[in-house]
Amino acid sequence: MDLEDIKQILALVREHELEELEIERDGLKVRIRKAGRHAVEVQPVARPLSVADAMTDAPATSTSPAAVAPGPEPADAVDLGVIKSPIVGTFYRASEPGALPFVDVGDTVKKGQVLCIIEAMKLMNEIESDCDGEIVKVYVENGKPVQFGDRLFAVRVT
């Protein structure tokens, strides 16, 4: 895929007024999202993202006040890891409706501890912490869909 191919893809997105488009070809994945302006993300196609690979210190914004810690990012955001969704599916904070969430803001977690479940094609996938730390933010509301790479939790790594 070269620059001319990407220009043609952008023209199609504009012409058909698409909000989002993702194409995978020749070892490259291109995702175009419309959010006020077009953003292009090109990355090599590799294995699925693991929770360890998803650790990053980039802050994000919240869309759910009910399930998310209020306020701005903590001042020591440098010590934060963001656990991202390794799959597309539905995010669940607890093992069943009415049960207590696996973790809440302020909880201390250990490496390998289950943080949530993502349901994909009727399979319940447990998402585990890949580090020891404290949950400082939950980015997704219970029962909401998540995409590959969406932020799930911010963890203050210890």
C-alpha cells in the first residue's frame, strides 16, 4: 500500500461520508476515523495485542461518568499504565449481572488478576492485569461495546 492508495481510500471515505473505515492489506493496517477531521493510522499487522503490549502512559478522556473515576488525570500520570482491549466485544465489569465488579477505582491488583470480561462471539474472555498496581480509572461503562485497542483501565504501576 502506497501514498496513492491511501489518497484513494480517503477520497472514498469523503465521497460516501463514512465515519470509520479499517483496511488490512500487504502487512499494513489502515484505520481512518472521522472526528472533526480525518485521522489516518498505519501500523504493521502482527499478532493480537496482549494486555502487556497495551500498557502505555498516554491519558484518555472518559465517556461514562457512572463507571469512571471523576476528574482529570492524576498528576503522576507518568507512573500510569493503560490496559487496552485486546479484542472487539462487550465489556463487563463483573462475572454476572448484579455481582460485584472484579475491580473498582482504588483497588490494588496483582499481575494475573482478572480485571473484567469481554464477550466476543458468545465467548467470555477474562482480561487480566499484566502488572501489580492500583486501579485509578475505569474508561468503559459496564455492558458497552469496545473495539480492539480501546482503553479499559488506568493502573498506577507499583
